Amino acid sequence: MINIYDNVNAVAEDLRETAQYKTLRDAIATVDGEPEAKEVFSHFQQAQGQINQAIQAGSEPDESQIAEWQKIANEMEKYDSLKKMLEAEKGLNQLLMEINNIITKPIAELYGQD
């Protein structure tokens, strides 16, 4: 019998060798080397986390949370390193979506969605 976890772990290791992963790794390292950019990104993550918590709790984020998130998002635009990191994230997320589609194809086929 096949151990699917061995295959998935191999894919995880292969992921580290992709251009998308390496681009994101390098972009994160660049941001980490810029204290101001890193701090702005940290604030962005905190604000986004608060909004996500509200949504997961079944409520709407309040206007002040959204305003704060937008303010920080605008602040991020000042840093090329953050823009590059977000673009790198987008590239890696695209790859992960493609991988997910491949992995879930047998399930889609069960439902006749091939």
C-alpha cells in the first residue's frame, strides 16, 4: 500500500527548489533587512489578523479595523521590498493552487467535474 504522506513530504521538499519559493525566500530576507519595512509588514499582519478573527467569529470587522488595515496597506506601498514580497507571495500562491488542483482532481472526477 502506498504511503501518501511520503509523496506529500517529497512534494514539500521539491517546493523548496522552485523558483517561486526561492523568490519569496529572497524577498522575505530583503524585507527582514529593512527594519522600517519589516515593522510596517508586522503591523499589516496584525491588522489583517484582527479582521480575519472578526470574520471567523461570524461578525463584520468594524470600520476602525478596516480603516487601520487600509492605512497600513497604503503605507506598504512606500516600500519596494514589500511590493516585491507580495508579488512573490502571489506567484507562490498560484503554484500552490495549481498543485492543489492536481491533488484534488480525483475528488472532482468522483463528482463528474473532470
